[in-house]
Amino acid sequence: MEKTYLFPIRENGKYGFIDQYGYNRITAEFDMVQSFSEGLAPAKKDGKWGFIKENGVYVIPNEYDDVREFSDGFAPIKKGLNWGYIDNNGNIVMELKYDFTYPFSEGIARVKGKGKWIYINKSFERIIEERFENAFDFYEGMACVKIKGEYGFINKAGVVVIEPEFKYPSVFSEGLTNVKLHEKMYMNSLSLRKSQTSSAITMFEWMTGFINKSGKKAFDILFEEAGKFSEGFAEFRENGKHGFIDKNGETIINAQFDEARQFSEGFAQVEIDKKWGYIDTSGKIVISPQYDRAYDFKNGLAKVITDGKLKYIDKDGRVVWTEST
């Protein structure tokens, strides 16, 4: 039996859900919703958040000021100024006492209290103590953290495995991460692409490179900007235009677009003349640029916006649902 996927929609200022065929599955009666995760979706009504099942019925009452999605069986919830966690039965499993709590990622969650970040496990025990000015989720066994004003990476034991020497946070994806390096690191051996002019040399500290999990350069190429890898490709900017590279730093799709986003389900959003469309992994435009905004494909559909109206399209560009007002 084919799985049913649900997608958030907006009708007359209220929110509900459709399935992948465009049929209404949950009536648009909520003030706001978020996507389903682990069979539950955050839904706001009468100014408060709770969680609904796929039949649209609240199974965790709308009594919270804010919530985040379920992950590993738990969801962050907020009352007043404080955050904690509930389980998927609605039981409070970690008291509301933190400034911020976030969903679990790879079995670990980050929480903030008293100005510093810590990490906890699914037993809600502290496993990495307070010492970070900022902290991010674990991806591929590593988390980006800020120490003394700069960013590096720790492992799940809390050990710093890549020293904090980067200007901005990033995450590992497919074994690599994009980083803004310090000028001294550029001077060692990194090289500019042939098409980059001498004017770019004066902007070294704003260039982007890629490193592996050992903190070593993945390849000797710098970019004006670059995104994370997804499905074997990373978006980059060169001379003001965007294209895609592979994990060797080789250009696979030439820099020709005004903007571009990462690949998802074999498609990437690109902007040409202030309109968004989609390309495939060969760089061919498969859905012509015609949207004011366009989002990733997920479970076969992508959300797009034209003239303020929300729509969902399939991979042939057919509209499966459109906002009526």
C-alpha cells in the first residue's frame, strides 16, 4: 500500500494539510502548523500550540506558547519564558527550566541555560557541559560550536576535534563542510579558481573553502560563496553567478544562475531574472523559472509561491494544489 504524505497548506488565513495528490486531508482550521514528524504535527489554535495526528485531532492539547517538532520520540515545548521536553504521549519528561531546547539529532540535543549551551542525551542527562557561546546540532557525528568568538567542531564525547578558527558556523554533510577561513590559512596553499580576478585576492577573508572531518582541506579551491553538499553536489558562487561542484571541487554545472539552492530528490532551485525554476543534475532546466519563490522537493512535491499564492507542484511542473484566496 502506497504511503500517504501530508503537506501544509493555507486557505483563507488558516492552515491544514493535503496529501501528495492534492486532496484535502486535514481541514484548514489552525492558526499555524508545522510539518509532520514521527506521526505528529505541531498545530496552533487559539494562540496556543499542541500536536495533532494525521486525522487532524489534537492528541497533545494546545496549551504551549511554542513547540518544535518531534525527534527520537521527544519534542521541545515552551511555557512562558522556559523550555523543556515532552514525550509522544504528552508527558513532560524534562522540566521547563531552560532558555532554549532543540530537537534531538543523532540521539543528542542542545539546550541553553544561563547564557551557555550544553548537550544532553535521551535520558536527559548532561553529557557535554556548559562551555560554548553558541552550539549547533550533531551531523555525521560532529557538532559546530563557538568558543572564544570562533567556530570549530566537537565529537559526541565533547572533545574538540577541529580547532575553533572559523568565522562562521557550518555543518558536515556527505563528509565535508564549507568554512570561512582566516587569511593566514589562505596564504598557506589554497588557490583561486582561474576565472577569479585579482580583485578577489583582496577579499580573502570572505572566500569559502571546504574541509574534511580531519580539518584538512578537501581541495585547493576557494569560492566567493558555497553551500553544503547534498546528493553529491554543492552550490557555489563565482563572479556573481551560481553553479555546482562535485566533491573533488570540479565544476559540474557552470556558474550561470543568479541564485541557486541545494539538490533535493534530483532537483535544485535556480533563479534567472528574478524568477525561480528547477534544474536536474545535468544542469538542464526541467521546470522553467516562473515562481517568485521555490522550495525543495520533498516526497515528490515542492512548494512554490506566485503572486503571493501558495502552490504545490510535482516533478513535471504540474500544479497539484493551489491556494484559492
